[in-house]
Amino acid sequence: MAAQNNIVPESCRAIFQLDPQQQNLSLGSLPVPKVKAPNEHLIRLHAVALCKGELLWLMNFPPSEPDEDRKMVPGCDIAGRVVIAGESSPFKAGDEVYCRTNYRRTGALRDYTIALTEELALRPQCLSWTQSAAVALSAETAWQALFVHAGLESLDSGLAKGKRVLVTAASGGVGTWLVQLARLAGADVIGTCGPSNVDFVRSLGAIEVLDYRTTDLSTWGFKKQNQVDIVIDCIGEKSLEGAWWVVKDGGVLISINQPPEQMRPDSVKSKSIKSLFFIMESDGKQLDQITTLINEGKCVPTVDSIYSFEEYNEAFKRLESGHAKGKVVIDLDLTAPVAP
């Protein structure tokens, strides 16, 4: 194994979820993980972005075949520096990388974590550590929704041209990437968001922005001229129910929150719509393509707020408020403010 020329401590800070049935967190420590396989890398973390709802994952989506030494540590959206890499790895000690780590393993809200070759990409040097951490999970989810599941294939396939794509929660972590990528692929994008984010979503490339507080999706979509080819819903529940009215006959409805059929109204049963729910899979090659777009200035991540490691409770409160514009990020290099 090739290692960076520095001393790796025996233990490191870690944030634990105390009970999978509850969202209570505690600050503690863990032994620094050991590299056990040729595709594993020890990463010294600089920033970790949080994902809305992730403290419910252990209860609602217990990992299949979890690692035997998995600890209840949240966080999977990382940016850091390679400390130890396998001899055959394309990454070397000292490389600055980012990725979304697999949920089956111990999470990344700690100073050191393990990441796999197939998950990793070199991070964009035009971004800060916190901006880099805000990319992988959201951008790869958007990429897979559009180019894998919605059938648009790639940015330059031409299949998006002339298509209308509606994105709910367009100012959120995934939504901001959906708007940017769909626009780059040539689609006409409509986004939904709160009134304070309308101009922001329009600045990302949406041709029309709906204020969800004043526009009911089912009423809006009932008008045939408003209907779209693809809807990607990032909210679920009532939003997903309304999305069925918006997608045209023969269109595609994708949810990243719950299976769409759970919210299908009886009155749209006659529509022929491809509907699906998916959970993204970490893919370093896709992340490489996203890195290129960032370096070319074609896409940007959106960071809502930054917290120190010790401010983890405040960070999750902001995330779960539902008002975050983009990602909430924990900066592991940031010193917690001293109480007066």
C-alpha cells in the first residue's frame, strides 16, 4: 500500500446515531479504519455534505448485506485527501478526491473514512472543500435520473431537445442539478420551489418557475398545454400525486422519494406513463463527467450553509427544516465558535 508521508492517528472524531428508530446524535470517537482490499482507500476528510432524511434510512431502508463492522455513523457525501491507496489504484496518496460512499459501510461523519476506487473521482480544483462535498450524491442522482432512467442517454445524445422536463424542489440539492443538466442537454425545464427561490431557479436555466405555495400541480397540469414529457419529483407525497397530472400520456415520471404508484390518483389510471423510483448508485466515471462540466464552468454546486463538526445538531436541524437552498455541509477543518 502507498501512503502519504504523515502520521495516521489510532482514533478519530465521529458522530453517531444512537438508535436507528430515533434521530438523536452524539459526538464520540472511533478507531481509524484499516484498508483491507486493493480497491479501498483511506481518506482524510475535509468536508461532508448531509442528505435530507438520512437519519431515517436505518429505520426505513436497513442496508442489505451491511459490512460486519458497520457503525451507525451518518454521512456519505465526501471530499478529502487520499492517505493510503492500493499499489494498483489510479489514485495515489495526496490526491484530492470526492465521492458518495456506499450506505452499507460506516458513514463519513468522522475524520477518516474508506472509499473505493469505483466510487472516487478527482475533485474539481476550482471548488472549495465544502463545495466539492456538495456535489456527488446530488449530481449523480440527477445524472442517473435523466440519462439512465428517463432515457435521455447522455448530454449530447440530442434526445432531450424539444422535451419538456418538470423538476419539483428545484432549489434543493438534487433539484439544482436536475435543472442544470436537463438544460445543458437541450430540454425546456420547468421548476417548482418556494417564492424566495424563484429567481435562483430561473438563473439555473429554468424557462418557467412555479411557486408551490400558490400553484397547485394537479390544477396546473390538468391544462394540456402545460403537460410535460418527463417529471422528476424530489419531494413525494402530495407533490408526487400532483405530478401524475403534469406528465403527458406516454411520458416518464421518476421519484427519488417513494414509488410513484403509491400516489397515483384513480382519475389518471388511463394514462400510459412509465413510472419508477430509484436509489442512486455511486459511479466514479459519471462523477468524472460531472467534474469536467464543473471545471468548464457549465455547472455549479449550491451550498446552503456550512457548520463545524461540533455543530452537527444545528446542521441537521437546518437540513430538515425544508428551507435549505442546496446542500448543508459540515466542514471538518472549521473550528467551532467559542461561546461568549
